[in-house]
Amino acid sequence: MLEANARGISHGRSIPARRSSAPAKPVWSSLGRIVGPTGGAAAMAMYWKEITVNWGESDPFGLVYYPRIVAWFNDTEHELFRIIGYPIEQMIRNDRTTFVMGEIHFRFIGPAAYGDRIVTTITLAELGERTLHWNCKAKNAVTGADVSEGRATRVYARINEDGTLSSQPIPAEMVQVLRELGDLKHLGANSGRPKLPAER
């Protein structure tokens, strides 16, 4: 089992955009699902999507290269923000604000070869005044075998005129949307990600 850590600031991509006028609603697609776990006020939002391992994303032994694992979860998070009404590219362009990477930690658990279908899941473990703390997991969509797990901390920041970043409190409207996702109790018969074989 291999482990890796990274700390740093990401300047270009990870930001929620100004929310559209349409209210956020649970959305089902072939790619992913917003899920509000049961459990009352403490419950937090979870989102999953299914991806396919591309050529060159893993080594000959099936260990996915670390930057690609980070990209999987980055893409999953960005898709969640788009669905709830905060497209990343709009936030950068319109508000000059972003979520930057504060800390990441991932463990490589099992192989994922070219063509494998993988379910990536992010769960909001903690919502701070200026930070989002995600738990991240990846499993083989067919076998249910673990591929990786980890955590990521995002810091909400303003992009200054000189290109530097300064942390800011997360807007109240965005906090409300994220908390409302966690309060959802039932999203229909297809609620949640598909059950993996190991969970049936």
C-alpha cells in the first residue's frame, strides 16, 4: 500500500461560481448523483460519479498515478458545484473568487487498469467558515474493490489584482445550499450511488 501527501495552492480551476437564479434540486444522471445522507442536521452532502480509467493513468501494475487520482476527485467536486449552481469558471470570471487546495492526502489501495470503471465519491465531512473538508473514495464499479481513499481541504479565497490569494468566509448562500443537500432525506428509488457487488 502506497501513501502520498501534498500541500499547496491551486490557482486556476477549483472554484464555485455565482449561483444561478434557479433553485438547486437533486439531479440524477448517468454520471452521478447528489445524495443527502440521513441523520439529521449533522448529515452532509455526498456526490458520486462513474469514470473510466484512461490509457496512461496507471502504471503496469495498475497503480493510478497520484496526479490522476487528485484529478478524479477534482473533477467530481467541480461537477457537484456545477449541478448546485456554482460553475467554477463563472466564479473565477465574475466574482474573482475560488476554492484553492489547502491540503490533500490519498492512499493507494488497489489496482485500476486501463478501461476499468471506477466510482468516485466525495462526502463533505466538515464545513468551516472558510474551508470545505472532503472525504474521498474510489472503488471499482464492477467488483466493489477499493482503489483509493483520502481527504482534501479546500480554502475559499479571493483572487487579488496582483494575482495573490486571500482567504475569505464562504458566502452564506453557498453554505446554505451545501447544508440543504445534507438535509435531504429521500431522493426516490434511485437515491444514492449504485450498490457495488461487494455491498449487495
